[in-house]
Amino acid sequence: MEILTSPMSQTTGKRRLHVLGLVGAIALALAPAVLAQSKGVPAAAPAAAPGGPSGSGAKEFFIHAFHAEKLGGLECSLCHTPVQEGSVVLKRPGHEQCMTCHADDFEKDIKQIVCAQCHTEFPPAGQSDLRPFPRYKSTRAILFQFSHHKHVDQKARINPATGFRADCTFCHKFDEQGIFAKFPGHAECAACHSKPGVKPALTASLDAAECRGCHTPEEIENPGFSHQRRMMAPVAVSGKYVDMKFSHIAHFKVREQFGINCTTCHYAIPRSTSLADLSLPRMLDCVECHDTSKIIPAQFRMTNCSTCHADTARGLNAPASHTRNVKPAFHTESFRMHHSDEASAPDAKCFVCHQNVEPSVEAKNQCMACHVVMEPASHTARWKDDIHGKFAALDRGTCATCHTADYCSRCHNELPRSHVPLPIFKGGGHATLAMLDMRPCFTCHTFQNTCSECHTNTLGPAVRSK
């Protein structure tokens, strides 16, 4: 049977009686399919779960949806029992649980539709033909309601024993080889969710309502279920990319040398609010160290494809997208002038190529790190003396991206370089500049307080009106 990984109490006599009263209804519903199979006639497709047919074909039997329809709801504890009394860890349902309702199917006439929920062969051969547990293990998420943002330690405290973030290593334990970090189970979740007032409650005596605080069994078994479907990337479900070689433990051995922590690569995790926006690090994240750091050995650089790829053809050079030496195609002249939206996006990758920028959950921090050391392309040698005034008049909001409000007044209170030496400029040196463009003059001067001292009888009405 499909496993719903939520803790439940052991089956109570009262619940057994309730279900036994509905065994007849279930048997009648299964009878047409079983009879058709016994006569060699194709059985009608079982009813699909609400939301549409399964991605693997309409004949797939959705056991949770079927029982919910026939029983009027799911009582999870009938099938999902603890490994021992008082434990929040569940064991896989066995014949004992199935025989609560299907005793005749085991003792008298074994039915393929019943056995097929756990076994791939009929008649079953034993443990060797059991389906994965849960049935869609590493292919579909069994947990749908989760927010890393609500669970991570906002102070990012470090576990002194491991040297890593305590909140990450508490939930995610490494496998035996130290390659992948395992997903947490009920034992880890119960550390907090077994406390009074924490919802959903995770104890050995909870009911189906608490199970549904994290799990939706109809979604687990049916990829076509769309009522509350929250899609996840396959790599996030399985925890790894196909044909990729990676080891956490190898990176952790050099964590002090390179300043590596969990959020160095998984930098987007602290702001993830659902599984839909959860992702694994991408190749661009690897470039930051493996193509920029001079202390990375040659065999671990991006140009050596076999370092990471298990199916790389010999002699294949790294694509241009793997390195920081090639400017991305979308970095056009227009992009440089209008890149603020892309650079301030939560998943901005500026830090991959721009060495003065550090990865940050708040992408705008990347903007500040870059612009405190890099002037815009428009700030040429003539910018300060001749050009910036026109740009500022058109759009002062852009100037405010880097400059404070008093920046202009602090500069314009000083004597412009064109006015030096002042006696010569005042005595006639200003005439040429004024005739070419008088507008800059009136940035600081007015006709009444400056020009009128000498030009009262010589300037025309048009100039005086300014």
C-alpha cells in the first residue's frame, strides 16, 4: 500500500469496527475488476483521484483516493502504525494492517489488485518484489507544506561540534559515504513539533487532521492531482542531479580554507517559503570557486568536465557558459544601463563573475558591493564638468541610487574648475562658455545677483528674462 509518512497511534478497536462495517462496500467496488481479471477480460479503469488522470495512465489505482471515497475519509492509523509504542517513526504497512479489511483476500482467494499495491509481481515472491517505500520515493515529494524561512535560525548560529549551521545539520544528516545530505524524518521534526502548542502536532497519538498538516496523500500518489498541487523540481525531490558526481564531505574538508558553510552554496534556502521555490545549487554557483580561485587544483577546475560529470566524452572542452571569462549574451550595452531589475532579483548571479561581489540572500546587497568600487560607464572624464548636469535634470532618481541628497550641494558649493583663475574667468574668460550654453551658468547664478553687475545695458530681453 502507498505510505503516508505521518505518525499515527496504533489501531484502536473502535476504528476497526468502523471500518469492518464498510468492508462490504469496498468488496463490492473491487468485485467487478477482480471478476474481469479472473475471466481474462480487461477490467475497467479504477476511478482516478480528483483532478484528472495519473501521468502514468488511467489504469493506475489510486489507493488513498479510493479508500477516502468509500470510507468517507482516511483514518491513517489503520495502516500506518509506529515501529514501537509511543514512537513517532512509522513502519511500512504489512499484511496485518491489510487483513483488517481484506482477510478473505489473503486467506482464501488472493486478489492481484490487492497485492499490486505493494508487490510488482503476482503472485508475490516476497521481499524481493516490493515496491519502493514510499511508492514514489525520490520521484515525488511526500511533504508539501513546509517553509525553510520559518524554520531556519535567523541568527545563523554554528554548532561548535561540527562547525556548521546548527539548524541545517540538525535536520539534514549525511549518508554513510558523506556524499548526500538526507531529508529529515519524523524523528527530527518531533524535536519541535511534539511540544505543546506547536502545529501540526507530531506525536504517537495524533489523528488524520494532524497528518494533513504536512501531507496530502492524494497528491503523493497521483501527479495529475491539481486541486492543491504544489510542483517541485525533480532534482529537489531526489536531492541530486542526474549523472553528476558530488560529495559534501569533500567540500567540508576544505571549509576553513575556502570559508565554506551550508549557505555558501544553498544561499537561497533561508528565504524559501515553500517547496515550490526550493532548488539545488546550479552550475553557475560552482564557477564562483572552481573557475576563479587560483588555489583550486587543476583537476577540480571547470575545464575538467570529468570532475563533476559521470558521462563526459573524452577531450570535450568546457562550454563557454561554464566559465567567467566569457560575457553572457544578454550583457548588451542596454543591459549595462538598465540592469537594476536583474541584479536586484532574489536569484541574481552577479557574484559568479564579479569578484568584488559576495553571494547574499538579499540580492540588493550585491548591488552595493559592486557600485562602491565600480563607476557607471557614463561617468567619463567629462562627466563631472560638462555632462552630469543634463542627466541629473532629466532623471535625478538614478543619481540617488548611489548619491545622497547633499551630494550635489557639497560639490556645487565649491568653485568649478572652469572658473580658475577667477579674476581671468570673471574678466572675460566666461564669455565663450556662456555663449555656447548659458544654462549651466544659471545652476548657481541669476541675472540679478551676478550678470547685472556688468551686463545691465548689454544683455538682451531674452537673456534678462531667464
